[in-house]
Amino acid sequence: MLPTRHSALRLSRSFRLHPQPRRHDTTKATTGHSAAAGRAEPVSHAHHPEPVNEPLGRGFYIALASLPLAFALYKFSRSSEDASAGAAAAQPWLTRLIGSYSSFQERWVARNTLHTRMVEQAANDRNLFQSTPASEMIELKFPEVFNQGSPYNVQAGQTANLDELVAHYEKRNREAERRAGR
């Protein structure tokens, strides 16, 4: 025989001689009979230890000590009856301590107020620009815009006389300069 076959046979024989116990062996637990103990008493009526007097524990004493400490903190945080020392001294100590950490809220209020004003102004500007009707008149940067194009192959009479147009825009520019010079 092969050596692996010999070791396999040896292993199977050892399992047959020493079987593994069942994982959930309930036969001894339900009957209460144990071969090792040699008694026929059910498991549920086994001997129980006597009750032990347990202390109250640390949590009880902490809760008990917190009551007078809370009362003392309340009395300590109350404002003094002497209002002549000023408004800051008239406030309770705990309120003054909390107030020392709330200075950032004033900065947030100022920042939020400024941001709200800026958003409102932007909304007003947008409303103004969108509600204004578009100008129907096209502004000309220079009157020769009508004469732009190829000077070649221009038929006789195709170009218009632009003297009146040039006079209109020159007059308009003079008025604008006169208003700006004031």
C-alpha cells in the first residue's frame, strides 16, 4: 500500500475509537443524569448560592453628591442684589462666563446684515436693468459707418446724402460735451 493510504487508514481508525462529542449535547442537560456525577437530580433544581448583600455602588453616591453641588452652583450663579456696581457685575457669574464666549455672534450678525444689504441691492439693480425697455435707437460711433464698404462697383445714386445725419450727430455731441463741461 501507498504511505498516504496507510496514514488515512490510521486517522480513520482513531476517529472511530475516539468519537468527537456533539456540539449541542442536550441528552445530559434535559435528564439531569450525569454518569460522572452519579446522581439523578434534575439540573433545574441544582444547589444555588446564597444571596449576597451588594453595596449601592459608585453611581448612587455620585447622584447623591450632585444634589447639594447643583444647589450650591445655583446659589453661586445668582446675581448679587447690589446693582450699584454696574450692569456687568449685576449679571450672574455663569451668565458672564457664557457671554465671554459669545462675542463671535456679534460679528456674525454684522456680517449677515452686510450680506443681506448687498443681496438686496443686487436684486434691486437686476430688477432695474431687466425692467428697463431696450433702446430702439442704435447709437452710431461715427457717421461714416453708412459709407463703409467697397468703393468699387458703386452705381450712380446708390449712396445717400448723409449731410443731415452728420449734422444731427454733431449737434448731439456738442450738447453732450456742454452738459459734461458744466
